[in-house]
Amino acid sequence: DAIGRDNARTPMQWDAGPRAGFSATTPWIALNANHIEINAAEQLARPDSPFHCYRQLIALRKAHPVIRHGNFELLDGDDPERISYRRHWQDPASGERHTLLLLANLTANPLPMPHFDKVADEMRLLLANYPGEPLPLFAPYQCAIWLRVDQG
């Protein structure tokens, strides 16, 4: 059926086994040929998988109220090659001021990050998708998030 929704669906790829671990019988919709390489079990086993990245992002959101409640300051406007922003939040109980800075290269090429100078010495790296401390020239699709907490 050219207009049915099944054209965009495939069985869930749970593992590399027969029928991708979806069913003990043959599914009514064909499996994607990539289920041997791309499946839930493979994602769980690989520490650098998107699954584990999302787990880290969810943990950061829960651990740092500045991500949920901080005001948003876009630093690069409508730049199609990069995104840079800050979030600021003050804890009403302790008076601590939290500043979060995110820099990301959205391209397949190395890219200088004009707001890298906003990474202060007191900021600690929370998350990065490349090993080591980021440098002002970001690698393709590199992203890093820093946090600073000042006493109130």
C-alpha cells in the first residue's frame, strides 16, 4: 500500500539473532538488513553508543538545575555551522550562581569556535564527545559542555 504507515516501519531490532530478537515467528513486516550490526544489544554493549550518550545527557539534566531552569543566551545567532549558548541560574536556597556553556561544531569539517574564550579557568568540563580537553578548533561534530558554580 503506497499510503499505508507500514512502509516506514520495521520490527524492533533487539539483537543480531534470528528475526532480530523481535519474534519467535516470521514478522509480517520485513526486517531491516542492518539488524546484524545495528540493534539494541549492540548499543547496550558499546560505551560510546547513542544509547549511553542519552543516558549521560539525562543524568546531567537531573543533576544540574541550570539545564532545566536556567535562562538561555544564544551566542551564535542563526549560524548554520555551530551552536554556542550559555545558561545562567541562581539557586534560591544557597545563592550559588551556575553558568553552563555549550559549544558544538555542526559540520563535517574542523571549525574554530569563536566563543571558546568564554570557557573560564573555573569552569569544569561536564561532557564532551571527543577525548581530552577541547581546543579552540573543534573537530567535526565535536560538542563540549562546561559548568561553573560561583558562591552566592
